[in-house]
Amino acid sequence: MQRLRIVIDNGIEYAEKYSKRLIGTKQEVLIESDARRNPGMLRGTAPSGRTVIIPKNEKRNIGMIISAKINRASAWVLWGS
């Protein structure tokens, strides 16, 4: 179990480093749905496969592909504007 924990921790560390490299970049995002945990936000997917959370507004609708600037990142989720 200890070796598995090391492998998992390394994977999370690598994913977080990769995601943090995307901060400040513009990513094309396919808007897929309302964000489950964040009212007033939308959830989409970037080309990297990362989930992107962006603010809702009247110009953004589900099914659209938009350009979002990435402001914050965790291992698996990017937040943009």
C-alpha cells in the first residue's frame, strides 16, 4: 500500500505542476454545463482534458467554444475568466 500511495502522490504532484503551467494562458473551452458546486458558474473542458470553471454571463451558453484566460489551477481543475 505504501508504494501505491507514493505513485498516487507523484501523479497528483505532476498533474498540479502541469495545471499551474497553464495559469495566465488562454485556453479554448467547450462549455458543457452549469457548474455543480458553484452557482453562477459554468463548467467546460479544455483541450488538455482539464475541467474549467468560468463565470456565467449572457454571452456564454452551453455548447459554445470560448477563449478563457486561466487565473487559478489545482491538479484537475482550472478556473478562468
